[in-house]
Amino acid sequence: MKKWLIALASVFMAVTLAACGNKTVATTKGGKITESAYYSSLKSTSSGKQVLQQMILNKVLEKDYGSKVSKKTVTKQYNAYKSQYGSQFKSVLEQNGMTASSFRQEIRSNLLLKEAVKDKDKITNADLKKQWKTYQPKVTVAQILVSKKSTAETVIKKLKKGESFTKLAKQYSTDSSTKNKGGKLSPFDDTNTTLDSSFTKAAFALDEGKYTTTPVKTQYGYQVIKMLNKPAKGKMSDHTKALKERIWTADMSSRSKLKSVVSKVLKDGNISIKDNDLKDVLSDYLSSSSSSN
């Protein structure tokens, strides 16, 4: 699940580097541990510094882009992950050291960062043309999944004789989630990472209304694919928004791009580090002169 989250070298911990008083955090027979002692110890660690970096970044991102990320948007993405993992969702969160609340915050932080990427990343016409070369509008296909190649070949023979793809899907497909819908899948494009690459390659090669005349071997077995809807690619100018989204999505997985964007965000954040021991905590993102402000 971590791969969905902010691609920065940061660690989200359930601690706050704000309080620095004499309140007792823990007691032992050897004495007590105060907030100030805990803070002094934690701030010298790389994890502690990463937490502070993340907290500072989140504050600035909220100020600059908070109005662009609604609670509804966060909930929609949260529910999508929850639906994907079903009954395993809670255990997946626990395995990643998160609660439902902290995961929602991670999603929000990620969405805020993407807004910053969209704002700071200057996309050129050359960038759009590069994306256009491989761009494929979303297509809709139906598929029949079987375990044996010979069974797939039998299905193809029946299709050549004019039998209904929908009826054959109900009769032969082992995919219980699609067989009663004639094998129909949700629309997808070339950015999809959940489908087998052999499947998508074979699908995109089909013209609308055509089906694969040889079985397609995938990690799930053998599949027969039919192209139901294949929109024309059209002109690049008609897909500018979609092309930009592809670029922004790619940038969210680029450490160098994210570091550049975060640097710009922090430099405009009017940040003042009050603790001398932490004055260089943002030195990776700011110039030496700025980090001491």
C-alpha cells in the first residue's frame, strides 16, 4: 500500500515534534522521561527530522492547495482502496503501520502534493507530443478466461461459426466476476497496471468488433478477447487534459521531479526554523542561505 503514498523519503510517525515542556512521557524505576528529553533525543535522529520535514511540507501545502482537495475527494479514493482490498483492508493497513485515520491523512497529503506538481510543473508542447505517441483512449473489451489452451481454441472455433461471444462467456469463462456480463470489463487505457501486459497488448491490437483468433496466454490462464468499443485517437488538441494528467501521474513517481517541486513549495513557504539544532533540516530542499532563515 505504501507505493500509493507520497514518494518522498519521509516517515509518518504518530508523534508530534511540537511540545517541549516538562510533562512526563513515561516513568521508570530509574526515573521519568519528559517531553523535553524525548524531543531532544528524537530531533537528533533521521526519522525525527523526516517527520518535521513532512509536517512543515504539509502545513505549506494545506495553505497553498487545501481548498483544491475536498473531503469528498479523499473519501472517494479511500473507498476505492477499501473496495479493492475488501475484507483484507484492515489487515493491510495494520501491516503498513496505519489506521483508517492516518491513511486518510496520507491520501490527503498525496493529493495536496499532486496539486503542487500540477501548479509548479511547466508542461511544454514537446512533453505533450511525447505522451501523444503512446496515448490510447480508454477501450472496452470482453474476455473469456479458461485454464487450457485447447478450451480457448474451442471457443474461437465456435466464434468463427457465428456463436455469440456473450453466451460463450457464460458457458466457458472461469472468471466469475465477468462471465454473467458477457465477459465485459471496465474501460481501460495504456496506463492500466492491473491487467496482464500480454492481455492489454493483444486487446489494443484489435479493431472494434473483432476478437483474438489465437488464445492469449496470461498469468491467469488463456483468454479470448473481443473489442467492444475503441474510440478513435483523434487530434492531440482534443486530449490535452488527459495527456497532462498522464505527465502529472508520472511525475508523482519521479523522486527528482518531486524534489524539485517540493523545493519550490518550501522556498515560497515563509518558513522559519526556531530550533538552532534543526536549522538545516530543510537543507536538501533549500539553499544554505534560505535554510537558516
